[in-house]
Amino acid sequence: MRYAIYGGPNGLNRLIARSLTRIPGCEPQVFLSGLLLQQALAEGPKIDSVLLTGPGTDLEVTALVQWLQTRPADRVPRLVAWQHENSAVYK
């Protein structure tokens, strides 16, 4: 399972990635740029799941989700959104 992690603080994303590497067959990759994640998703089915951990940096998570909704069904990875207790509520 190939995970892309994007959105939250970099330290949190690295911690999640380290935790996921303990699962056999799991290949996490942290994206510091939403535009780079969008480019990787557009290139093909290299990513199985996207873990969204915060509001995003250069590309807001809501914009990324809206872009994914326009993709063909066979090209959309599974989305997982996580919000820690100290973060602002998503709109």
C-alpha cells in the first residue's frame, strides 16, 4: 500500500510516515507541497491512499479533494482525513 501524506505540520507527517513503515508492505511518502502531490496523482496510479492531516500549505486540502472528485473513478485513490484535537475545524 502506497500512502501519500500531506497537509499538517511536517513533524506530524514524518511521525505518521515512520509509524506506517512498521506495517509490512506499506510505503509512505510525505509531500511538503500540495502541488507536487497533485502532480504525482496526475501521473498515474502510483498512490493507493492519500492521508490528509491538516489544511495544507501551497494547495489547500479542500482544493485537492475537489480536484480529485473531477478525476476518473479508476484514478482516484482512497482518501483519509485526520484532524488532531488542537487544529482548526475544516470548512
